Amino acid sequence: MTSGVEAFLEGVVRTATPLALAALGETVTERSGVINIGLEGSIIAGALGAVVGAAHGGVWAGFAFGAMCGCAVAAIFAVFAVTLRADQIISGTAVTLLALGGTGTLYRVLYGSAGAALNTPTLGPMPVPLLSRIPLIGPALFAQPSITYVLYALVPAVSWWMYRTHSGLGLRAIGENPAAAIAAGVRTKRVQFMAVLFGGFLGGVSGATLVLAQAGTFVEGMSAGRGFIAIAIVVLGRWNPLGAVLAALVFGAASALQFFFQATGSSLPYQLFLVFPYALTLVALAATRGRTSAPAALGRQNLDQG
């Protein structure tokens, strides 16, 4: 029984890692007053970029190229939503559809029907000495692929930057009171553009994690709504980096349940557990309605020039 619980907890952290990476980047983006519905596009672009990069330069080249591809998709969204002040929801939806269709087409052009599964290197678990031997939580937290440890470092780093630096204060000021930020000399468009790029960068890393630390190959549409779930996670985490990661663990647990129940021989149909994370998204958003305080200027595209 203990081994089953350990396997479940390990699956929770592994499944939550790409969600947490995407949600961490989106937290920074939304703190600047921009909601990037195109995050799903960055994730799927990062997944394809990871396959291409890893095939030519190894695993970490795959992560780097995946991050660049996610950033490129975010840049397209930023041009319309930040520079041109187009509607953020419409722009993000268009970018997502473009990325989903574009990655599928590129994958077939590059790899044909044979695919890239046999050519893609992946990350294996990297146990941390001593810590990985802690009962129950040790294997879950400290016997993960190295990208999970990168996430562990990113969370306090982003939190410190957001709440302890002048640039982080400027970012939050734009999301709460753009007029005051502009009066203080903050260049709103530049800050928002960079925040969107950062969110796209981590979205690309999230997609690369799906390929290089989990699936081992690219499948069309493999992002499977994770970008939208990550946006819900940001809300559930109250636009706080640590809160977003903790909320990602909840959704990771929802996804890991299907593997746990299959391993225990449950007679329940597996489709029930496949839909559970998406149902949880709706429940979480409904439960937090009116209880969370979003950045006051979130989603506004008619900010003054800055």
C-alpha cells in the first residue's frame, strides 16, 4: 500500500510540473494586466520545438528551442494585445488556433507519418541523495527529472522579484493602477510586452517538459487544454507564484488519479478520470468567484500610453 501511495504522489508532482511552469509564467503576465489566452499555443509550440531541438542538440537544446518557440508565439500575441491594444481574448484565441494548426502541419512536414518517437532523447529521474529516501514524500519530491528542480528554484526567485524589487513593484502597479504607474515613469507597454514574453517562455518550457520528461514524443494537440487549466490555476492561486504552484499540485493530483485507480484495478471507466481535471477547473472557478481579487486592470486594452 505504501508503494502505491508513493507512486501516486510521484505522479502528482510529475503531472503538476508542466502545469506549474505554465501557471508561474502566466502569473507574471496577468500581474501586468494582460491575460494571455494564447498560453495554450505557447505550450504546443514548445512541445514541437523540443522535439526538433532535442533531435539536433540533445535534451537541453530541446528545452532551449522549446522555450524560444513558446516565446515566439507569445510575441505574436503581444504585438496585437500590447502594442496594438487589440482585444486580448480574441487575440489569444486566434494565436492558440494558429499554433495548434501550425504545429500539426509542421510536424507532418518534418516527420511525416513515421513520427519522431525513436529520435527524441528524454530526461529520466534524478534522485537527490538522502532526500529521495524520506518516506512517502522523498520519492515524490526528490526523485524527479531535473526540470522539476528548476521549477523549485524558479518559484522563490519569481516571488522575490515580484515582491522585493522595484521592477516587480512596477509590474504589479501596472496591473492594479496603470495611471499611477505611468505617472511614476513606468513604461507600461514595454513591461507588459516583457511579461507576456516571460509567460510564453515558461509556456514553451512547459510544452518541452511534456515531451522531454514525460511522453518522449510529440502528438498533435498534446497540450490538451493545459494552457487553459494553467489560467484557472492562476486564479485559484490568487495571482501569487507559490499559490499557483500549490494549485497546480491539486490539478496534478486530479490527473494522477486515473493512473492510480487503473493500478489498483478499479472497475470504473478510465474516461471518468480523464475528464476529472477539466471538471475540477470549472468547479474551482465557480467556487472562487467573488472570493479572489484579480489585478484591477486585468484584461483592459485601453490603457494610456506609457
